[in-house]
Amino acid sequence: MGKIVTALASSHAFTLVEPDKWDEYREKNREYYAQLYGEKPPINPRIDEEDPADNEVRYNRIRDGLSSMRQTLVDSRPDLLLVIGDDQNENFTVENIPQFGIYTGKEVKVFDRGRKEEKLHQCDQAAAEALLEGLLEKNFDVSFSERFANDQLRSHAHAEPINRVLVPDADIPIVPLFVNGIHWPAPSPARCYAFGEALSEIIRERLQGKRVAIYASGGLSHFSAGYPYASYDGPFGYGDISVEFDRKLLGYLSAGQGKKLSEFTNTDLLDNGDPELRTWIILLGAVHGAKAEVLAYEPFYRAIMAMCVARWDERDIASA
């Protein structure tokens, strides 16, 4: 019987960039917004309220959280790491956007576009195929890719945390999983939670003897250049953060009430800058809503996002 030995989640993008680079990266993001919409968005005035020295202190909590997350992964000694992320026109474009997808190749070159670095990672093809077959039997119509263009995994939701934090030495086999986040419409939170529950069942039933770690990449609230603004009609704008919504959902996670996130609607996610939360909700389904340890949460307007790191202990997962 396979089992989940740890579960981890974090935001990505600016979360994996040191604070002295945030202004540069934010300007690049504003330029990308201009490419999409014809003009740069205004600079959020709350940036001026942030003190750089205080940001460094607060970011150190995120940095420590990422280090703890990495150490947890090492200590849990997994045979396999499932990496759940969304794709933002990197491996999948508007020519074909899967709602759920899985990579079934033997290996993949993980390309970190921010650092222009590429690392070859081994994948567990047999496990990926078992997950695919099991999900199809459980009535999830999952797309699959046995290879990508140029053999590269380019999705930054996967590539950045894999190469920079999780498996920088490429010493743990990976299986990348995809959920549609920013392309509207997208799977409901309830459907994502059920997808995670199905993953957990298949791990137990089909991955005999496998010690499996799960990582969810994305969130929390942020309104950056790639946001699905065409489908959005809420009160927030570029660079805003929905702190109240973030703290509400983190309260559920800390209390072991993760299943409550499955009760959110697609509109809840869209209105609060959190379409990427779907990756976390899939993870929550896999761990049956187990109690989370929130290692750090910090909203940074200078980084146009709220950052968070969390983990789930094997004992809590087993008892959920």
C-alpha cells in the first residue's frame, strides 16, 4: 500500500526572489501587463507604506519557511514527489488548455525561465501511468503528456520551486500534475477537492510500497499581469492583495478544517485574487483536510502578492 508521507505548499514567483529584486521584477510584470492591455497599470500606493527594512524582516520568515519545507521533504524520505501547479501559457497555450493534466514521461528538463537554468529530472513513469489510469476510472477526464516541446517543463509554478527549493539536486523522482487556474472557466473548488481525494485513494491502492510527498504551488492572493481580468468584475486592481480572504482560509487550514475550502465557489477565488488556490485544494483533498502548520504568511505590496508556506505532518494526514 502506498502512503502520503508529507504534504507541502507555498506560493511561488516573487516568493522565490530576494527582496532587493522585487522592484525590478515588478517593473517587468508591469511591462507584461502593458503588452496585454496597451498601457502600464498604476503603481499601488500601498507600496510607499512598506519599509524596506521591515520587509526584509518579514521576508526572512518566508525564507525560513521555505528552508523548513525543504528539510521536511528531505526528512520524510519520499520515493516520489507529486508537484501540483497551474500553467500560464508556458507548456499549454490557448490552442489546448487541459482542466487537469499529468506528465507521464520518463524524465524531463525543468527549465527555470527566471534564472535561465535547466536541470534534468527523473520522473516516475510507472506511478504517473497508474495515477492516470486510476483517475480515469474514477471519472476524471485527465489529459496527459509523455513529452513537452523541447523536452522542457517550463511552467513556472513547477519549475521554480522544483529547481530552487524542493529538489535542486534532482535526487527525488517527480510527477508534475496540472490544474487550470488562470484560464476561465476552470474547475470548481469542490471538483479540485474531489480530485485530491481520488489521488489519495489511488496512491493507497496502486502505488504499492511508495512513500509519496505532495507539493502544491501557487497563491495566495495576488493580482498580477497574467490575472484573468476579462472575467473579473470585483473591487481589486493590479497589485492588490485580499488579506482578509487569505487569513480566513488559513484559519481553516490551521484548525484542521481544510475541507471548508471545497465550499468556496469559483467566484470566491476569482474575486479574491486566488485562482491558484486550486492547487492547495487538490492537496487538501489528498490529505482529507488534515490540520496544517502554517509556517509563514506575509502580504507584500512591493512584491504584488501575499506569500505563504505551509506543511502537513504524516501523523495528521494519517489520522484525518
